[in-house]
Amino acid sequence: MNVLITGASAGIGRELAYLHADQGHHLLLVGRNVEQLFETKHFVEQRGGSAIVLPYDIGQTVQIKALLRATEHTPVDVLINNAGFGLYGEFLETDLLREENMIDVNIRALTYLTKTFARRMKVQGSGRIIQIASTSSFHGGPFLSVYYATKAYVLSFSEALTDELAPYNIQVTAVCPGATHTDFAKTANLATSGLFKRPGIMDAKTTAQLSFTGYMKGKTLVIPGRSNAVYVFMTRLFSRRKLVQMTHQLQAPTQSF
């Protein structure tokens, strides 16, 4: 089985690569950081798996097209759209170019890859697509407003495709982790936020294991961790306005920008 993972250089993507390697799957590792991708490949092979490194920046259309050409003759049985990042700060002050790039990675590239590989899977007769969304998919999030919006897209998009692609034997799963200890917080400049200062935040290995177990069972929605599942359930009990206000309090900076 061939498994393509974007954002495989670290964090949840790397841990998912290890789990698939343990099943004897062949990994196609996609990311920008070549050195870290080869580290992932090294550890995959130590676990008895096999992998190739595909160092492409999917935030650029030309790089997406190059990736698709590179995999044109390699059947991909499982696509894991894991790559993504956030940007913390007051919307009026954050960098628009970084937000545009975030939209490119979190939405445009994910959509592009999903369409292309879903078409290939239809021809193959089966496939599995895993979309890494977030618990932030369920409501707006002040100080991470664009990020929350991109993840809402991922969840809605995945839910639609779950039904639409079923006749072609293509399983689609949306995975919605909560805050997880990865490089995300550093990349998103979250040092002044209270989001990652709460107790009980899971590490990438645990999040990946729970996610893997869920989507390998064929679930269409996976929320790793009991506390995250409870949180998502609780979002049904409050108005959307109240949820935004609560998130504002949680994510507000502890010092000025």
C-alpha cells in the first residue's frame, strides 16, 4: 500500500508515517524541509518500512504540479493532507502575505491534491483520503481567525466528499485534533497566547495514534482524545457568538503584541 503524506517532516505527519510503516506500507513523504524529510525516511526504514522523499512546497502551484507529475505513475492508495500552519495575532496587524500563503497551503493545495488523487483513486477502484482539520473547525477563533476559517473549510469539504465519493469506494475521513505539542505553536507565533498553556494538551505521537486508529476503522470523523471529543460536543450547547467570546478569552495575548 502506498501512502502519501504532506507535512511529513515533523509533528503529526511524521508520527503517522511511522504508524503506516509499522503496517508495512510504502511512504511518499512530502514537505519543504529536505533534511527533516530524510530524518523521517531514516526512522521509517528503521521500523522496517520504506519511503521516498518528495521535497515540494505545496504552497506554490508550480510545486504542486511537479509533485503530481512525480507521482503520476505511482498508485496512491492513501492520501493524508496533513500540511498546514496558522498565524497568531490581531487580524488588523497580521501579515497578509503569510495569511495568503496559509490559505494556499491549508485550502488550495489540499483541494488540488484531493481532486487529482480522488480522480486517480476512482480509476484504481478504491482509495482513502485523510484530511487533517481541527477542533477549531467548529467555530470562529479570534487571534487565529484565518486559520480557524481554513479548518472550517477542510471539515465542510471533507463531510461533503464522504458522501460524494462513497460510490467509487473512496473513503474520506476528517480528523479534528485539538491543540497538540508540535512546531505549530512556534510557527504561528503563539508564545503570548494562553492556548498552549492549558494542562492536558496531547503530544503528536498520541494524537497520531488515536487518529490512525480512527480512520483505519473507516470512521468519517475522528476527534482524537476524550477531552477534545467532549469539547466538540459542548460546542453544540452554546451559541456561536458565545463560543467566539469564550475562544477570545482563551486565546487573548498575555502581553501586548
